[in-house]
Amino acid sequence: MLAASPITRQTVGNTFTVALSVLGAGVVLQLGAVGWVFIARYHAQPALEEGMRSDPPTFARLTLPLGMRPDFSTDPFTETPDQPPQQMTTDPATAGLPPKPTPVPVGSQQVADAVPQTRFDELILQGKKLRERGDTGAALTKFREAGAMDARSPIAIAELAATYEKMRLLDRSSEQWKRIYEMGGAAGIYFSLAESKLKETQARAILEAMPQPVAAGTTAVDTSARIEGIAPGALLGLGKMTTEDQSDPESLKKFVMHIPVKARPRSKIEVRDLVIHVMFYDKVDGKNVVQTSANVNSKWVTAPADWTDAESEELAVEYQLPRPEPGRAKRETREFFGYLVRLYYKQQLQASAAEPERLAEQYPPPPTLPISNDQ
């Protein structure tokens, strides 16, 4: 027989039911979020792999197109180039191999100066450098020394000829080219050069020998006639030169040199084409002869000099050697030694004079007007 239980059945309250429902909903939401993350990663994996295979951002690119140099003037992390660098394709067959060297043009490589192997080569190189600096006298010495070591070498002879050309001594230059020409084929490429130089000299001589055209309204001047002070073939000449001493207590020596310049009768002289060199020389300490350090001034006695009213115009040149300054240490003793006078017209030598004569022998006048005063 059934007996009644003393414990009564309790029913679940509404509060407990609501709490369980909220907790269950939270668990469901968390499970859904985790599932969504896994699904999103699964779908994003191909895109991520595709992005890894694509080019990195432009600000992190380290490669440059071939032939370009990096530009450090901009900050790659703050500025983006207008055009991203071109992507270089890589051949799988050559992957991992070192890049091929880029050929460099020959013209961009600096050629080192030739190192002389022999004493002969050294003398030739020294002579060339001296000639480039304008020291033609020292250059001639080097080339002559080289020629003495090898008299049959056309190199030293050609350098001598080139040096004489720079000094405007065309006759001496032609003599050297003629020596090379007489060597024939043994001179190599210098034979052809000598042949062309001699032909050029002959053409110049023929041109100079041709009669010059006479302008309308003028009369031709016979330059072959002998006139005192004017050489055959010249339009101008030098008359008898004199010196006039002047007293000056502030000068060791002072004088005026009178230089008459004569012209052929009925000749029209263009003064702008006339060049007169007057060079004075002093003796230093009684032994060395050098160009003067005195004050030199010149002027035409009758201006303008045009040779229209007379066949001679006079140039006055003043020489003034000052005394040493009082209290200044005496370094050297100078005294007047002599002079050289050269007269050029249209770049051709017309006349020259020297006193004493040894100056003319030591410094012969070039037949054509030098561009620079090479002695």
C-alpha cells in the first residue's frame, strides 16, 4: 500500500528559466563567431597567396630597371613615385645564376697615359709636354737628343717639324718633313704625312708667287725694284736708326730711339696690318743677357702714320731704366746691352735689324708673324 511522501515536489521558477536561456544564447553566439572566423580565413587564403605572388608595395620595392640609378632625393616611405618601376622578368632557366655583365663603351673608359718604356720614348714625351706649355726651345732640345739616339727614327724628326711649325719657322719645318719623305716606305705612316706637308708647302709657295689682284682705281706697285732699305718683294723697310740720350737723375739710362719706316712709292699702307716689334736687352751682373725690365714707350712722331705725304714715317721709342729705390737691398746690376727690331706687314716679315749682330744670330726673326712671341 502506497504511503504519502513527506517531501513535496518543487516547481522551477521563472527567474531560473530566463537565466538558462540567456546563457545558452551566449554559447550559441560564441560558437557562431568562431565558425565565421574559420570560414572567413578559408575564403581569404587564396587571395592572400595571390597577393604574396603579386608585386610588393611601391614604397618597399628595392629593384630598379636596368640602367637606372637610385634616387635618394625623395623619401620612399612618404612619397610614392608617379610611375612604379618596371617589373623585371626572370627566366626560370637562369634563376640563381649571377647576372651577365653590362658592356661598357670604349669611349667611356679613361685611357691611362702611356708609360715610356725606353729613354727615347721618355724624351719624346717630355718634348711634347714642353711644347704644349709653350716652351718650344726646350722641346727642340729634347727632340734633338732623341734624334741623336736614333737618327733613322721618323718620330723624333716629325716632332721637330711640328715644333718648328708652332714657332712659325716654316722653312725649317719643311726641311724636317723632307728628311722623312726621303726615307720612303721605311718611315711608315710618317711618309704619307710628310708627303702631304710638302705638297701643302709647295701650294703655299705657288700661291705667294702669283701676282696679287689690284683693286680698281689703284696702281700696281713693283716690289722687285731695289730701293735702299727695302728688300725685294717687300713693301716696307727700315731706314737708318739713331739713338738720342736724355739726362734724367732718376734713371740709370734713358734715351729715345728713332726708327724710320720706309714704304715703296705709290704704295697704300694699311696701318692696322702693320706690326713692329722693338725688344731691348740688358746685361745683368756683367754676364747674363736678358730682356729688359726698363720702362718702354713708343709713339709716331707725326700722326697719323699713313705714308701719303712722305715715303717715310718715324717711330720714336723711349727706353728708361730707373735707379734702384733708396734703402732697398741691391739684388742685381743692370745695364743696357742692345735691341732687336722686326717689321711685319700683313703677317709677312718686311725687315729686321739688331745691335749687336749676335742678337740676330741667337734670335732669328720668323718669316711670318708669330701668334705668340716664341724666341
